[in-house]
Amino acid sequence: MIKVLIVDDSAVARQILQGVLSSDPEIQVVGTAPDPFVARDLIVERKPDVITLDMEMPRMDGITFLRKLMHYFPLPVIVVSSLTSEGSKLALEALSAGAVDVMCKPGAAFTVGDMASELVEKVKIAAYAKVGHKALGTVERPGALGRTTNKVIAIGASTGGTVALEYILSRMPVDAPGIVIAQHMPAMFTKQFAGRMDQLSAMEVREAVDGDSVVPGVALIAPGDFHMLLKRSGARYYVSVKTGPMVHRQRPAVEVLFRSVSRAAGANAVGVILTGMGVDGAQGLLEMRQAGAATVAQDEASCVVYGMPRAAVELGAAERIMSLDQIPREMLHLAMG
């Protein structure tokens, strides 16, 4: 049984979340707390495996509590937040502070039925997540490289990927090869996430728009609820952003991005698959390798969830298996070769 503690100042929200989670036979709600102080005592007493956490609460806000929790008693945390502009910023800040995942609360556009299966799945994924890794270091803004390249770097990530991407993008020089990224993330969060990465990286980082060029110095992040594909017109690379059926229950799907990169760029690409649950992207990375691209998978020790990289390794899709702290330098080396 996966033991879950629900932390939310709203009695209605606590009741809804408890009902949703208790409906799954593999999950046991061991307690609910209206604020972080009550939660603190319940954590010690009932030892939950996963915590769901609201952001705006009395006595102590969710971000402050999350940082304290990660420092003193690290546990997998899923932020359950309202999808307002302010809320999305808070949720992204929570991911940076150590939350495993984020999702929206039920509301006018997002019903309890919509959230039920998603929340249950996220709790099951979070139960296997590794948290409490040491800090990845301070953000540096490297100077310009001596030359540029028209190669394309494609990155796919899911659970734990926001922190991994922050680590990688903050270490990219201003004229790094163009980067395309598929990160599993709800709609409305990707624009805020891209904005945050843009502040931390010497590159320009933005949410992709259909037709955007893939050029040195720019990293494009697939918008939530849309697939992103790499296209080529002569010597120009650009992205196609479109809707379509989910692939591996995801949209954007890493599989869709990687397969398009294999066709459009072939040996002129580098593929990187990062932490995440499931198999999304493994077959696409294999196709990239078969097309001549250099391919990298994050190793188990540095992953929050070793699912997607494991699937890629087992398929023979990963030419190199590396820790997160090795990936930025190797990624650049491969793209500049």
C-alpha cells in the first residue's frame, strides 16, 4: 500500500482528494492536514510515502514548508495547485524546491473526474521517486563558444525533468546548438517554465510556437497539451506544433519529437533522454540512433525516476549512459563534433 498524506487548507479539497485516492486499492490515505504544522506532526507519526501539497495555506505557505521538508525529512511531494497565472509560477517554484510533480485542482474547466486517474497515476509514480539528492550547484552563465553549429539537440523528460532541465540549460553557452525539448507538463505551465529557464540560461528559452526556427542560442519547449515535431526545409530546421492523439498517454510526447528528429536531422542531431516514468521516447531514441544521431540516457543513480532512460537502455537506444552532472558537457561535445 502507498501511504499518502493530504495537506490542504480547504476541507472540501481534502475531502475530494481523499475520495479520489481512497478509491484505488493500492493507495491508503493515512491522514489529512489543514496546514503545514499539523502536517509536520502527522509525517512523524504516520510516515507517509507521498504527500499532496497545496501552495497557499495559513500559518506557513506551501513553498516554505516544501523547502523545510526537503531539508529535514525529504519525501515525494505532488503539488496540487489551481491553474492561475500566479499559481503556475508557485508550482514551478515548487518543482525547483523539490516537488516531484504538479497538477491542477478541480475547477470550472477541470473536473474531479478529469483529475482522478491522473492524480492516482502521479501518486504511484511519486512513490518510487528518489528525493533529497544534494543540490546540483549554482547557476552559471558560460561565455560564448568559439563557434556555432547547425546540429540539433533533442531532449525528452518527465518526472524530475524540470530540475534536470534547469541543471542542463543553466550550463549552456549563449551560442549553443538549437535545442528542442519535450517535457511532460500540464498546459499553462510550460510558458511559465520556459520563462523561468530563460532567466537562468544564457540561451534564449521559450515555449515553442508553430513555425519557430531551430537555431543556435535558442531552446524551444513543447507547449503543454501539444505535440512538437522537428521539420526541415532546405538547410533550415523549424518546429511544427500541433494537436493529435496522445502517445504513451502523453501530449507532448517525447516519442513524437524524437521520431521527427530522426527523420529531419538524422546524423545531424543529438538525443538525450532524462528522468521519467514509463517508456515514452525509448523507441524514438532508438530511431535517432539508427539514423546516425548521437544518443545519451541519464543514469539510474542521478534519475528521480529511472523509467524512460531504462527503457531506452534496454532497447539499445542509448549510445552513452551518463550521470546528470556529465550530460551538459557531453551533449555540447557531441553537438560540436
